[in-house]
Amino acid sequence: MSAPPRALPGIPARHRTMALLVAGGATLRITAALAYQPALLLQRDTYHYLDQAHNLGHPGGRPLLYPALLKVVLAVAPLQAVPAIQHLAGIGLAIGLYVLALRCGFPATPAALG
């Protein structure tokens, strides 16, 4: 008699909840990105950050880290790459918080649902 097939081959059972949540989140982010092609510039903040990215020395009343990151991204990629990078950063942040919760001693499922 053979063993029953694993639901997610290659992923330890302990991390399956998180893997499913990340896959679901990535699916939603991809769907949203495809639905809003090209990325919409709806918020006034968007224009402010883009302006501050082009004029980093100009005091804008906001923190400089995001405009500095935008300046780097826009130097090597088009504006359309920014939402994709933001989506990847969101998924990376979720995974990082999951790992941190595990290292702090939380069980895997509550850490994934965090």
C-alpha cells in the first residue's frame, strides 16, 4: 500500500498554512495588477513621491526613504515596475513576519494567521 499523496509536495507540513496564504495573496495581487493596467496614479501622494524622487534634496515634508528607493527603481526600470516591486515587497514582508513569529516561539499556524 502506498502512502497518500501530499497536498503540497516539497513543503513541510508545518509551513503548509503559510504556503497556502502566500499563494492566495500572490494570486490576489497578480489579479489586481492585471486588472489595473497600466498602474493608476490616483492619489495625490503618488505625484508628491515621484516629484520628491526626482528632487531628493528638496524638502517635501515626508520621509526620504521611499522617494530614494523610487529613484533607484526608476533609474533601472520603468514606472510600471513600481507596483510589481511593491507587491513583491508586501509578500516578502508577510514571509519575514512569519519567520520572525516562528523564531519568537509561536506555533506555525497562528504565526501564519498572524
